[in-house]
Amino acid sequence: MMQLARSKGPVTNTALETWTLTFEELTETFQRTPRVGRKDGSYFVRGPFSEGYPTRGDAHITEAALLILDGDSTLDPETGEITPGAPHPMLVHEALRDLDIAHVVYTSASHGQPGKGNRYRVLIPATIPDTTALSACVEWTSDQLHRAGVAVADVKENHTWSQPWYFTRKATPEAEYLVYVCDTEEVFDVGACVAWKAAQDPLTPQTLEAAALAGPKHGSGGGLFRQYNALHGNPEAMLAVLQGHGYALKNRSGTLNGEPVYRLLAPGSTSSTPGVALYKARDGRWLVASHHGAHDPLSAAPSNDAFDLLRIFEHGGDQARAMNAWRKILDPRPVVRIVGGALPGNLSAAAKALAGVQPPAVFQRGQTLCRVAHLEETGEIQGCTIPKGTATIVTLQRAGLMVELGRAAKWERKSENDEWYEVDPCSKVTAALLEGVGNWEGMPSLLGISEAPILRDDGTLHAQAGYDRATRLYVEGRFPGFQLPERISLDDAQRAAAFLLQPFLEFPFVESRLDHAVVLAYLLTLALRPQIQTAPLVCVSATTPGTGKGLLVEACNLLVRGRDAAIMPAIQGTSAEEETRKRITALLLQGVSSINLDNWTRPIGGEALNALLTAGEWSDRILGRSETVSLPARLALAATGNNLSVRGDMTRRSLLIQLDAGVERPELRAFKEPNLTGMVTRRRGELLAALFAILKAYRQAHQPGVCERLLGRFEPWSMAVAAPIRWLGYPDPTESQARLREADPEADKLELFLSAWFDIRGAQWTTAAELLREAEAVDSFSTTHNAKRAALSEALLDVANDGRGRINRKALGWYLRHFEGRIAGGLRLMKKPRIGSTKVAHEYRVERLADSHWAATGTVGHPF
């Protein structure tokens, strides 16, 4: 008779009842056709429970009446690899029958399911007194099966004293159910298994526990030991180390402290018995013990932890070397020691440490050191608004650089006891490094920030956040992922352009085809501006407030950059030029990549903005300091305004988008897409894919027309932006400049001035002083001539007014020099040195161009 226990289930129900039966009755139980259903039903355990404890638990089971093997997987005896699915149950049945061992084998509910293979249980009647004997019986039986060529893997459940075992189930009515029975008169010899185990394995649970107590406990050696063992002291990591050094995993044999014991054979061993055990000690440490001879370095100590494996295999047993190596892994910073007279060396070491940080954290930009950060909140600088989340460049001051030096290097100073101890970075080195232009060798140079991916020459995208050495740009990385096709045709690119323009189709463009071309130009400029030295201003003008000028600029920036442009409002008054320079310098110092000159009412122009657009580098004095800084000027510039106009040289530096809703209150219009910015944000990945598809397709087409119609001072921009747009079949965006010339007040002013001059002096050479006297003279006999003089006087006041209604001679001289050679209204201002004069003086005249030349060049109102 066998004493077992069973439960009505499911497995969460631990209440047991006594189950007494013969082995014959037990086999009959499993020979019946099983129920169909999930396996989590009634179950049994391998032995009876203690009196008064009718619940499942190791402490409540008195002894085992069954040896049970869980056939779930197969063990490769050569490699130790375990794969799902056990050998066929018939093979187990035949091997046990040949050994004259009574048993029943039955398949489980998951038998034969896809990916699981053979799944079954093997029940062998045996009287087993404790878990040690149970493990011995399991390992002996597994060994006998392996010798018979049936490599059933030993699993943890085989050794678990109170493991619940489900009664038979079938997953479906069609599922295969197999059962094999062998009943003999022989009684399973538990004692022989225990003796076999002792003879086979000198590393018994008792000897392993003793080895754990006798071996070193590195926790007492300090935090570094504990840190290493906490990270690497697990069976997966330790097995990987052992197998990497030639130890062969043979099996998982038995359990100790609730975990399996892994058995390995040392390299070079002549024995077939695995004499190395990886096991869990009672205190929770995973240890390795070896019973091999002196050829196994692990046998030198009773037990070895994870740090011992590092020491033995990687550092020849030298603990100091192993500790230093681990210390460097934990803190890889180079050491800079502060001693008197070592400032030059420490300066070089500090720069080298900063340059060695990966990924780079500190950059050189112009004559400054800086880092990249993101604005946590919307910021304001010099009256300009920078949106929340914008990637900015932070110029490092002394405190900020000390923090970065502390991250890059470990700074030490010697104590009175001649021992080195860690300190904060040296303030003298920090100050010297801040002013050490030319001593920053190896430190990456930062050109700017790219808030869109970078299209490489091979057509792939650089979309990883961080510094890109090839372009010297910091790729901001906050954009959705997308993929580009391997090949993109012109048709594909044209469809991409149409898709890219979809968010903007409800804007009331005046000339849709040309305005669409300028919108595309602005989008491409935003994406490519960090890589292009110069780019023109994009103006968005409307006839009426509320038409959507600012919304258009915002949507373009959200699409490409993920956030709106920095807002720079107009400046009024006599100091406007100086204040504009200050604002530009402040924004460039912050690395702002896009600016919107928002709602400018006066004509846009001036030296500062002109220089910003056509100079690849910007130089100015830093506000509040007697220091001049030179910075890369890689930002996209847009401007919005009602009936916006530009003046002077700005006309050839600008593009124009014109909006006209044709209604009195355009802000009250209804739109199909009421939340444009939300839609652009949601579909940003698709829209960016369309944008970069255009650029990739143009490159794959070998850039047709790339050197045609180059805009002066913006040649790289013309090739990178305007040429692809023409290739798509859109007008050249520079054609929009004609509309700006028509509204250029400076060109109008020049034309009136030259016309009034020519009416009086013709093509005659004259000086500025003579011209002023001509305007001031009065002829009482000629009303017509006086009218011409009055027109000239009025024109002179227009171009050289001193602010008090009088003509300023110096301002007139500047104006003449500035517009020498310019053409307006078919008239050109010419200059030559005055012959015979003892002073440096010039004469001027106005000449009329031939009508044919004028018409051919198309220079009406355009100062070249």
C-alpha cells in the first residue's frame, strides 16, 4: 500500500486529503481516458502529510511514496544544452522495464502542443525518507536513462518535496494521450541510490555547505567586493564565465537551498565525473567548489565567489589587480592629482579628460566652452521668447565647468599623511581652462544643433541623439522614428511633396504654386540649415491681421523641429540697430536654430540682419563684458507682418509668402482641420519621412540643375534647397523676390532721388556739395526749374535727413557711397575721383541705361 495525498485543486488550494492505494490501483487511475480541460485542476503529492497539518508544504510531508520524473525537456550530454520536448515516453518505459523497475508513464495536458514536444510524467513506487535520498534517487534514475540513450533532462520539480502533480488531462478531444505501465516484484532500492550518489559525487550537499563556511566571504573586504558579487554573483553570469574558460556543463543534479546544483567538468580532466559544482549557499551567495586536482585553479580554495572567478581567470589570481580593474570599471574617470607647480600639466590632463568623455558632454564653440541642454520652461532673453523644450547651448562659466570636470576626472590631493584623497576640481585649472583657447586639443567642436535627422551622403539617416563628428552638429534626437525606401523616384518625390504640403492647403495663398514653393523652401531650410552656411529670410505677409502668418511659421517649425521658433519682436527707435545686434548675439550664444521676427510693422533691413543672413560666422561683444565672441550663425530666419516689406539689400536676401483671405475678419473662418498644430505633431513622423524622401530622391537622381540659377551669397542653399524644388516641378522660390522689390521703400526712395537728380543735372558729373547748392538755389524766372529743385530737395531730405527736417551732409555722403553703382528705375548712380582736387573727393552722376539693356536685365527697382 502507498500513502499519498491529493487535493481537489486548483493548485492555489493547498488543502490535502489522505490518498491510500496500491500501485495497481494507481496505474488504473492513469489508464482511464483523461478529462478534456486545462491542466490546473485536481492534483496529488508524492507522500502523506503529517498529522494535524493537512496542507501542502515541504514541512508537512512525512515521507515520499513515489519517485516522480517530469519529462519536459532533453539534455545534450556533450554541451549541457537543454531543449524543449523530452525523448518519446516509450523509450523511457523500455529503459525502465529493462532495469526491472516498476513504473507508470503518462502524457500531460501539454503533450504534443506546438513548440512543446513530448511532455509526460514518470511515477516509480519507492519509500523515500527525505529530500537528500529523493535527489539521490532522481539522479541515479536519470543517469541510468542517459546510459540507455534516453537523455531526459533533470528538472527542479523532480527534487521538490511537496511538488503538486496534476491528474491527467487532455487539452482537446483530439489530443494524443499515451500511458505505459510496468509492474514488477522488485522494490526500488533507495539505499543503493544514496550509496551511489555518495560514491559518484564527493561534492555532496554536506561538503558544499562546509566549503561555503570554510571559503572566504568577500563582503568583509569592502563595498567593491559586494558591488561586484551583487552584479555578477548569479548562476547565469557565473556559468558564462566558467564555460568561457573551458568548463563543460554536464547536468543539473539535485537541489541545495531551493536552487539546482550545476555540475561541470574542468578542462583537462581525465575523469568523466563532473567535479565542479555551482551552487547556492545557505547565506544566499552563489559559489563554485571543485574536487578536481591541482590542474584546476578553482580547487585551491574550498569555494569561490564571482569575484574569485574574475581574480583567477582574468588577473592570474592577483587580488589587487582584480580590485583595481573593477574599480576602473566602476569609476573609469582618469585621475588628476593637484600638486604645486603642475598647473600646465593638470590643464592638459583636464582638457584630455573632458575630450575623452563619451558621449561628449563639453564642446568648444568659437572662443567658449559649452554644453547642450533643454529648456524646462519657456524662457526669455533680451526680449525674445524661446519655447519650452528647445535644445540650447549653455556657455560654461567657472561653476558649470567645475561640475563637468568633476564628472570627467577624479581629482585628488595629498593629505598630511601622504595619502591621496578625492577633492573637487582645482579652481586654478578651471579658470585656466576657461581662458585656454588653443589648449582644448581633442575637445569636439560644436557647429550647432540639428533638431531634425541628418541625411548622410549614402542616403541613410543619422537619427541617433548626440554629437555627430562628421557634421560637428549635436543631433537633438527628439523626433519620431521613420524609415526611407531604398530607392525613391521623381514620381515618389512629387507625391511626397504633395503630402508634405497637405497641412498648408487651407492657407489663402495669393499665388499658390509659387507660395507652395516658398513653403517647401522654408521646410527644407529648417531641416538643412545647420549644415548650410547661409540661407535667406522667409517672409510671410498678409493683407489683414488674423490670416495665419504666425500659424504657418509655427506649423513649419513643429513639423521639422518639434517646437515653435524663438520669437523676436520688432524694435523701434534710434537704437534699433544696436538692440537688434544684442538680441542676435544672445540668441546665437544659446544655439537657437530658428527665429521668427514676429509682426514687424516697419520695413525689415539693417546691417545686423543683413550680416546675419550672409555671414557664416557672427562676431560681437558679449553684453556686460569686454569680450568679443565669434559664433557660427546657423539659424533659420523667418518674419511675419501685415503688408510686410523689406528694404535695401534685404530684398535679395529674402523670399516671400503672400496670404490674402479676401474677407474682413479672416480669424472667423472655419477650417476642415481646426487643430493644425496638433495634426502636424501627431503626423510628424510621416511628414518628416516625406521631407527627407525628397532630399534623398534628388541625390539619387544625381542632382539635376544643381548649379543653375544660384542666388548670390546663398549658393550652397540654392543647390541644397532651391534646386530640388525646381526638380519637383515647382517654381524657383527666389522668384518671390520680385514681389519684395515692388514693395521695397528703399528702392522707391532711390528711384525718386535719381530721377530728381537726373531731371536737373542730366548725366553731368557733380559733387555732393554742388548737388546741395543746386537744390537750395531759387530761379525767379523759371517756375518749372524751381519745381525740379523742390523735388530734388525733397528727395535729398528723404535720403539724408538729420531728424530735424534738414539735410545732413555726412549722411548724404554715406548714401552716395553706399548706392554707387546701383540701378533704380533705369537710372544708375556712378562715381569717380575728382581730377585736380588736393583733397580726397569724388564726383557723381546719374546715367540712364539703354531701354534694351534695362528690359533685358530686368533691374527695375532692384539695387544689385
